Amino acid sequence: MDAFVLQLLNGLDKGGAYALIALGLTLVFGTLGVVNFAHDALFMLGAFCAVTLQKLLTLSVKVKDESVTFFDAYEEIPLSGGLDG
């Protein structure tokens, strides 16, 4: 059940982002009559900055997953106990 709720929230998040991009395109096209893709680049720049900031603020260490043998797989483990204690 947790996986279903997680996928539902992921879909709503992605759908909201797509809706914002589509609304921006229609607003610019409706007022200027020209398709302007510049705000899509700003959206991607903002997403890149958000991911970079999240990676900088996350205190975790990458540990190699020994159960995967074909290629190197790593798992991020938080340095603090997190919610589990």
C-alpha cells in the first residue's frame, strides 16, 4: 500500500510540473502569438538547482550493495539515525 501512495504522489508531482509548463506555453502563445520555449529552460535550471541543493544538504554516505554482482550498485545511508532512531 505504501508503494501505491508513493506512486500516486509521484504522479501528481510530475503531472503538476507538466501542467505548469503547459500553462506557461499557452499563456505566452496566447498573448504574444509566438511559441517561446525559454521558460522551459528556466524550469529545468530550477530543477537542477533543487537537486543540487538537496544533494548538498543531505548528510549520507554511499555504501556498495553486495547483493548486486553484475555491476556496482550503491545505496545511500543517512549518517544520522533518521526517523527510526
